[in-house]
Amino acid sequence: MISMDKCLQKAHLIWSGYGTSINVGTISRGLRGTKTIYTIDLMPQKIDEVLHLDPSNLHTLIPGLDIVEDGYYVEYQQPPFIVEMRVPDRRRSNINEIAASYGMDYYDEFTYFLTKKGYVGDEWSVESIELD
């Protein structure tokens, strides 16, 4: 695992179901040099807890991430699918109004995702982590 130079935004990735919520890892955006990177960093033992409660296919547990193929730590150069599927398309004609309604000067997918707590009616959500 290669770390980022600076973490800009970070959140706990939470799975909820069967009356419980489990923090399975983190999702973050940061800088490595001049490049923006996004990471998902999962805790294998927490994923095992989820699979014990809901023995879904490990390949599709987290939307867009195949743990068997990709592993528990994955880096992306653009927002991961779990983010993309939960935010408005930046090409929407009213995207500036959407951004303004959430206190953003401009539309930023990852910030919107964190502001909305990643929620879209399924078992996944996020809780922002305050950074120094």
C-alpha cells in the first residue's frame, strides 16, 4: 500500500443491515504529488462480519469493487463507482443550483457524496472524518 502525501477528505464506509451497522473501512481523497487519488481501504475482519450476517457474493458486496480480484485496498484516479452511482451527473443543467443548495461554491462529486452521507437507500453510507 502506497500512502498519499496529503489526505483531503476521508470517511468511514458503513454497512448497515439486520439491525446493526459495521464500519468496514475508509474511503478517501488525497494528493500524491500533484495527482488526486481516491482510496478504499477495507478491514478484512469487518468484511467477514458483514458476510457472516449477509452471505452475499463477495465479488459484489461493495458496488464497483471486486474484493477477490482487487483486494482490500484499492486506489483510483477518479471517484470510485460507489461514489459515482450516488451523485448527480455533473452535466445536469441545474448542477450549480444543486451545489449551492449544499453550500458548495462549485459542484464536487466527492464533497457532495460526503455531504449526503453516501446514502441512496441501500445498505451503504459514510460518516465523514474530521481532518487536522
